[in-house]
Amino acid sequence: MGLDMYLIGDEYLPSWDVNNRPKRDGYEVTSYRLDMGYWRKHAPLHCYITNTYTPGVDDCHEIPLDAEQLRNIAAALRNNALPDDDDCHGFFFGTPEMWTEDRVAGVRAEHAAVFERAAAWLDEDRDDVWRSVFYQASW
């Protein structure tokens, strides 16, 4: 058990073109769910997202994020602007020793790139589909 963190993308296929939708097990596919990112016990990142984009509620619900918000998270990672370790405690969150590696500049840049890529994916000019990205934690 512990803090598992997911960045998920959904791409919804147009409803007006039902004859061209792919099928799976005899059913029409209406959307594709993409695994855009995964972190394990990166409590500072989790606390940043929940503190910034929810009204102080941390109950493992989906947190929708637009392209600007995704870029803001990436900037917080790159600029080492995540919450201090003292502000990131929870029973399933791990320990500050575990978060040390996540605070290394190169690792922060890798994590930031995940959010930047998701933002670029949302920005792609696709008239035929609707896209969304959300963050969700589990413990």
C-alpha cells in the first residue's frame, strides 16, 4: 500500500461518426484512455497538485487539468517549487528520505517533461475528437 499517482488522458471519439468507430468485443469504442504518467510515493508532487487544484480535499478523486495547469505543474517541478517535506505527510505517503531522489534536478526535469507532453497533447489541433487529462491518486 502507498501513494500511487496517475496522469491519465482521455480521447473521446466523435459520436456523429458511429459507423467508423472501432469495435472491441462487439462494442463500439467511444474513447481511448492513455496512461500518461505514473509516480509512486512522490508526496511533494501530490501535495502540490491537490493543494493547488482542489479546495483542500484529498480524497483520491479525479482532478481535471487543462494545458495551462499542466504547464504550471511542470514549472513547479523544474523550479523546485513543490511543497517542503514538512508539508507532505500522510500515512501512505512515504518518508522525506524517499522524496530526496524526486527532488534531484534531472529527475524533476523528467517529471516536468511528462506534464509538458500532456499539455502539448491537449493543445493538438484535432477537430474530430475531444480530449481531457486528469490526475488521480490512490492509496
